[in-house]
Amino acid sequence: MSDDAQALLPIRTSGSRPPLYCVHPISGSAYPYAALGQLLDSRQPVYGFEAPGFEDGRAPLTSLEALSAEYLEVLGHVAPGGPYLLLGWSMGGAIAFDMAQRLSASGASVPLLVLIDTAVPVTMELPVQKAMLHRFVVDMMGVSGTSPAGLGAVFRGLPDDVAPACVFEMVERSQLLPPEIDAEFLDGRYRVFRAHIGALFGHEAHGPYQEKVVLIRAAGTPPRTMRWGSVAGDVEEHVLAGDHYSIWTGESLRAMSRIVQQALDAAQHDHAGAGAST
């Protein structure tokens, strides 16, 4: 297992409140949570899980259950006894949900689980390589704030089994991504993405989960994919203007921070009250 310091990205290390642990999306990087963390109460420590293989030289994990188990082991070292406040965007929400289920089943306190634009995972066949590569490049563009306009021309006419290296060279020549994101960089990131998409498509969420779930959905995401009430009994839903990526910018990000802060405040109050009553 990786060292705890490598697994957790410190977003804010100081503060008197129980830490918020944010689970990486499909890219494997916890960096997207940095802007959210800075908007939260200065007393709120925030850490992000980074995936094996993203920066540490390990082979990526290929099952969601293995990712969840590893992160729970890290939590057992850095925060034995909890309470555990979890948040995840996209695939990170699916991992966080599995973590929360396991923690709750073990008797640990999970006062808060925040899912940000996370579809309820169901087992599906993997798409063809061309479709996975397209999804990967769209994700890279979304995270880097680049418009996907023009990407269709890159993929037009390519065979379903196109080699990743061929696509990455074409993307680099297209100059659709920032210049520091070259074909070699894309190849390294795709290895993690490919492992994670297999992990996600091979996993199905099951209920019932009875603890509090805060769901934050992008208005541009089909609501039918986010029916968390089918596996969780207490779901509070919020909708933000934008799509899967743009909710992390501008007023939608500020609104997200207010929703998360209110949920953290409520969890803090409820946990303190539970402690006083025991």
C-alpha cells in the first residue's frame, strides 16, 4: 500500500473541525477540490485522495472495491475512530458511497456524505477503445477548462480499436489542449483513466444506506442517472447551473461551497449533540 502522505493531498491542514476527505474523480487527481476547499470555513481541514498510479509510480487499481478498501485503510491510520466526512465528484462519489457503506456497517460515525454530480453506478459493458479515448480527452479538456469544440474532427473516421498513441499524437498536433499536455503526458494519464473506467463499469451500488447523503447535481446532467434515493434513504438534493465541469467555476462553485458548508455545519452540530447524549 502507498504511504498515507502520498495517498492524501493536503488542501487545508489547519483547523479545529473534523477533516473533510474528498475522493478523486476518474482522472485520479484530487486537484479539482482545491478551489472548493479554499472557499470553506477556515476552521475546516480538507484532504483529497489521489489514486494509486497517478503520481506515485504504482500500477493503477482496477476495481472500485479495491480503491475503497485502500482509502479506508488510510483513514484508519490518519483518523482512527472518525468521525468521517466524505465527499466525491463523479466517480469519486461512487467510491465515497462504497466507503461510507463500509464505515457505517462497521459502526463508525459517518455524519456526512456529499456526492457531486455522481451517477448511481451500475455494471455495464466497457465501450470500444475509440469511445473510451474520446471520453478521456473530453475529461482532460473539461478539467483544464478547454472547450471540446473541434474534438470531433480529431476522432472522425478513426477505427473503434484505434491505438491510444495515435490519438494522443493527433490531439497534441491539434493544439486543443494547453501546450504542456503533450502525447506522452496523455499516455500516462490514460493508463489511470482506463483502469478507473473499468473499475466503475464493473461496479454496482446497492442499498440501503441510511445515513445522510447530500447530492449536488449539475442542471445539464440527466437526472435519471442520479436517483440515489434507490439505494439511500435520506437524500438531500441540490441543482447547480452548468454541466459536469462548469459547476466547478464561477457562481456555481460559490453556490457549491455554500451547500457543502451548510452540510458540514449541520454534521458538526449533529455529531456534537450525539456525543453529548452518550
